[in-house]
Amino acid sequence: MSTTLAIASGLMFLAACAGAQGQENPMAVGVDDAGATRWIGDDPAAQDAFEKIGFDFLMHHFWGEAKIADIERMDRWASEGGHRYFFNHENAAAGRTPGDPAVYHRPGWFFQPSRAYVERCLQSPHFMGFCYDECEHWICNGVNVTGGGEFKPHFHDAEGETLQEAYEGNLRNIGILMDRVFTGFAERAREPGRLPIVSTENVFPTLQHLFARSGMVQMPKLLKETITPVTLAMAMGAAKQYGVQHWTSVDLWGPGGYPGHSPEELRSALLIAYWTGSEGTYIENFNYQGSLYSAEGDKAVLSPYGEVAREFIREYLPANPRRLRFEDFAPEIIIVRFPDSDWGQENPGPWIRRNLYGASSLEPDADTRYWIKIWHVISHGTIPPMALNYNTHLGIPYRVLFPANNVAVYDHLAADPALYTSARLVFLVGKQVSPECLATLRALSENGLTVVSTSRLGPPEFAGTGDAGVTVHQTGTGRWIVTDDVTLPAVREILQPYLGKPDELRYAFGQTQVVFTAPDDPTRVQVSVREAKD
């Protein structure tokens, strides 16, 4: 075992024994074969690497059309080793099939497998589900972002529509797809541990609530160009609000290309996935540019990345059983906002469009961008106020860890008071909020909750920000704060007691606190688990 893993294992074993109760809750770990030149069943070296590392499942990228023969051969491979698999359509022609306008409203191009194909998948005990690759990326930037070519819309063509119409059009078409093609998958997604599911892999911190509302499971990318607490707040908030499973992925692509992250950063991301309650995670990629192994004849020689994965799966996980469960996630800072698809995108070009929902008629504005300022403040100023992903130039080096104090993001429909049981501070921002959600927050503010809203979204009786740019209204035992600039010194002073420590990324699951730090090396995350204070 490596020194770094040994140190983390020892710390975590003591903390887990002292602080976690209940049954063990293991995490499945898989690998993504995007970029592979050979199918794993025909590649002895790949099979050897898979076994040496100890992966549980393969995120398999199929090519061409969705064929029953692909399922048959995946089953043969999986049955021999007791493995499982997802199907991912990223590079497949089948992933870009035009929707039928008689069935879908203004459809784009998306994966629509036949009934026979889905039924055959369901017959397999090894099949875990389908994955819509980089789903929000395809919606905002077109279905050809990974293969090149002209812009084509994904689930719904939002050109010329309002933001509300773009949201509703995507929601409607995804809902039809789930009902007609993936019957029963959404119901399984809402039960922990049940498979198979339909999942979406996420590059950017946006639209996760749209997918979760439709019964899709989010698999947000850690590493890549990700700002960790933002991506997790989106995915974990969406999963909590809509009651779906929480998964993650760990992507070695980065701001500088591939591999864009160090083996130490890979280890850190796996720790974060595990201790934030992911039911499963997978590493991208298996052997693209020799990332996890190189082949010597029919045998695999693990790279430093492969060794990190092997040590994590075969040594760290058995030594550090996890008892916390995502269903007990108890956020204390919550951002409520409409899913407008804005994360701060600014780079023009073939990969990233500045507009919203892929429509040239929809542009970001001060309302859609406002939550970026919130993240700047609640991260103690460490997240630059320009964007929430490194695909927009942030002017700082990549770092795995940013401080944040148990944050989740809900959408504009989050009206159930139970969603706020653990909340101490709520930000209400963006384009709109439902009357029911606003009423819930107003009532909770009477009972101790602090709510910070923009002037356009707050209750009518709290209109205006005053000459100082902020007004504070006592509401029973709580407060309602109105400001259109959360970065004002007076507002920061009010918020400071809620923000936690400036060197910690913290989460709470029931009575268990999970705290990530990087005291010695920004790439080397350490984790502690302890009982929450009363």
C-alpha cells in the first residue's frame, strides 16, 4: 500500500469505527472504456488489468447501432468474471437518432433503443443501466461536441423559445422518453441500490434537477474541469430533492488535456466520491493513452494511476467500511434557483456556446449569473466570481478542494418543508421561484431560518434593498435578508457565521460529519469522519 493511502486509511478506520453506525454501505467502482481500440472481451491485457485492479463494472461505450449481439457478448464477458456493465452511447450513431415529431415536441437527436433491445438488457443479471453521456453538455452545445460537426439540438430544440419554454420542452421530451422507452427505470432510480437505471454523465454544474425530476440518476464528473463543491451541491441537491440515487464519475481529462490530473488527484477524487455517499463511481478512462495500464503481450502492467485505483479498491475500501448513506444527507446551506443552464460559460467556439439551452435566442444575464457570486462568498473567496467550471478561464490553477460548508442546490420547485429540516441558511436567486416554494421559505423564516433573496424574488412585504444595498427583516425567530449584491461587505459580515472553516469542505449525513482538507498538498485530500455536534 502506498504511504498516502496508508495514512488516509488509518485515519479513516479510526474515525469510521468511532463515528459511524449501522450497516456497511459499500460503493461499486467501475471504469469507462471510452477511447479503447478493442472490446474488452477480445483484449486479454484489458481483462488482466480489470481483474488486477478489482473493478466491479464497465461503463461500455458501444459503436454504431444498438444491437442485440452487443448485449450477448457483454453478457458472456460479464458472466465469466462475475462483472456488470452499463451501456453508454457517446460514440454510437444510435445516440444521435432524430426524435419523432409526432411523439416528441420539437425533438432533437437522442438515444432511443428499441423495445426488444431494452427488454433483452433487462433479462441480463449483469446489466446495470444506460448512460446518456455528458447530457447537459449535449443540450447546451449540441450532440456533436465529442465528435465534431454542425450544431444539432439534443432532446429538444429550444431555438426562439423563452427560458421557461426551453425548460418545459426538455422536461416534456425526457419524460416521454422515460415513459415510452425506459418504462420502470425511473421508479428504480428512486430506490437506493435498485438497478438497472438510466443515468446522465455531467460535465457542467447545470440541469441536474431537470434530469432528476425525470427519474434519471446523475453521475457528475469529479476532477476534469470541475469545481468540486459546486458539482456535488448540484448533484446531491437534485438527488435529495427528487429522491433519486446519487452516483459520481472520476474523469482524468483536465484543463491541460489528458491525463489532466495526477495519480494523487485521482486518489483524492475517489475518497471524495466514497465519503459523500455515492452508490457507485467509475474512472474515465481505462486505457486511453495508456492511462491505467500498458499491455505487454496478454498481460497488463499497471500505471501509477492504475496502482492508485487498485490500492483504493483492494486495500482502502475493505479497511474502511462506510456506514453513512446518501439518503441521510443533511445540507445546512441551500441555494434555490431555476434550472437556467448558466454556469458562467464564456468561451466561444465549437465546444462551448455562450447561450442557454443551446438556443442562440437565450443569453445569460445578471439573474442567471448571480449564483456565481454566491459561490464566491460561501467559498471564502476561493472560487473566482467569473464561472463555476474551469472551461471558462478562472485565472487560478486547478485544485481538487475548495472550502464549502455542507451546501446543496435545489430548484425553484423545492416546496417540501422536509427538504429544509437541517438548513440554517437559504439563498433564493435566479429567474423565478414557485409560489409554493416561496411560501415554504417564508414560513420557515418565522421559525429560525435565515433566507437571503434578491429583490425580485422575495415576498412583496420585503421589497427593496435600501440605500445600503441590503435590508434585514426579522421574521419571528428567523431573518429575511434582501440584497442584489451578496458580495457587499455588510452582507458578507452577516453570512460569515454560516460559512464554516476556510480550509474545509464539509458535509453532514444524519449525525455524521465528513470533513475534507488538504493541509500539506493541494492535490492530496485527507478526510475525517466524526459525530456531529449537538
